[in-house]
Amino acid sequence: MFLPIKSDNGASLPLEYFMAAAGAYQPGQLLEVSGGLLTAIAASTDETPPYVCMTLAEIAAGTSLAVYRISDDWIYESELGEDIAGLAVGDKLEVEAGGLTAVGADGCFEVVQVYGELEGDRVRGRFV
């Protein structure tokens, strides 16, 4: 999951509400827009997703979800979706399919703090 931890300027993120596709959602899950509805990231991506879900629910299509818009002046905390030997501050990771973990390299999530290099370890970063 990608949870907002702190901002560069001390501002808070406003909650927004958008309709989503049917499915199960959880706080910290990154979402994209498909067919006019929010949905989980379908494939690993090196592009910054537009929203992070802040709702824990299994919903029908067209139900609103509370989300934050991804902002480049916020630091987010996530988990590694795989072991990444030699992970260091400044590395850029991809968002894994499903939008819950960071994986690989050459992505949109720039690491600013590393807590480990194994799958499930925490990492902090910002979207660039």
C-alpha cells in the first residue's frame, strides 16, 4: 500500500470522492481511471497513478470511493513486492499490478528512505 506520510509544505490532502468499478479496495491502493471509473492498476507501471484509495470496501460498479490525488510534494510509504538487492535512496521503482507494492526499477516512485531490501520491507518515496 502507498500511504501518505508527510508533505513538503505541511499542507493536508483533501479527500475527494469518485465512482469506481466493482471490486475490493483498500486504503493505500493506487488507482487509475478506466472507462470513466476508478479501478486498481491493471499492470505494473512506471507512470504515476492519479489516485490513492482511502476506503476499505467491496463495492458495486458506480459506488463512490474516498481517495487522495497523488501529489509530488508528498512522501508515501509502501512495501516492496519483491526482494531488491542494493536498493538505495534515489532509486526509482515501479508500481506493481494491483497498486499495493513497489517493484523493479526505472519507475515513477523515487526512494527517499529504505527500511530493508526484502519482499514486504517498507520503503518511503515520492512520485516523480
